[in-house]
Amino acid sequence: MVTNSPCSPTIEAMVTNSPCSRCAEAGGSSSSSSGSSASSTSAAALTPAFPYPLAPAPPKPPVVIRSAAATLEQRGRAPLTLGCAAAVTCKGELTLERAYVTRTRRKRRGKTRVILTRRTLVIGRAWFSIPPGRSLRVWVALDKAAIRAIAAARGHRLGVLALASVGGAPQLRALARRTVVLGSYAPPRSRDRRR
């Protein structure tokens, strides 16, 4: 007969303090700690590590190339209109580039192969300084080879790439791009005056 005297331990206390219960508690704590360590290890493995800082996004160009086509003047200069959308003066450089393809023949094992390589050539540069909120016509002087290429092109027109860069350091420059069609110089037609 079991009595519930204060000096004698109860059945619940005896079951709680048994060796099996202590082993079960130890096993549960170890399993929970191992589970937490495994989850932390997996989370650390899935977390991407960047040893180098990410490069900043390129700034938005404050200058806008408004001209889509231009006709050369007699001295071989191309007029292009640029606009400044910033709150300060836009100072930079306007560059015209022409793309062309070169062909190289190579012989290998008795067979001739033709390799096409795409290249770019700078045909003109000009500096500009535009007041804020204003537009300005910039004259770009072309080299003689580019003038001859435009005259020999189909329809006497040639597409080039216009690049307007604003800024000091190369990594902080804002670059605006646009394809511009340049036309060859055409002298004005003389009209016969009727007497």
C-alpha cells in the first residue's frame, strides 16, 4: 500500500527521475542541438558569398542626342543636335564611330577559310558644353576616309553610332547612344535665270 505522505516520493516523481527518462531528455536535447546546427550549416551554405563589392549601376546620361540624321557640309562636318536634361551644365565629348567587317583568309589542311571580324573605327570627335535645359548644335569634323565612305555608300548615306559621354572618371561617365544616318554633301543646284 502506497501512501501519499510528504516524506515518501510520489509515483510521478519516481518516473520522472528514472534513468530512462534522463536518457530520453539527453537524446532529445542532443537531437535538437544537432538539428539546429545542421539547419545553420545548410543556411550558411546557401547564403552567397561576394568576396568583392558589386559595381555601382551606370548613371543615367543627362545629355540626349536629338538628331537621327545629318547631312555633311562642304567642309566635311556633321551637325548634330544635343540636349541637356540636367540641372547643371552638360560638358563632355561627342564621338562618331563606324562599324566595318574585315575578311581574312586562312589555309588549314588544304582548305581555305574566310574569317569575318567586326571592328569599329572612330571617324570624328567634338567637345560640347550645353547650358541646363537647353539644346545645342555640335559640329563634328570627319576624317577624309569617312567622307569617301559616305560618298561611296548606297544612296550616299551611311549609318554610324553617336556616343555622348558626360563626366570625369571613366567608371562614372554617363553615356548616351544613338544610331545616326549621315548623308554626303550635295552642292546646291544652280537655277538658270530667265531673262
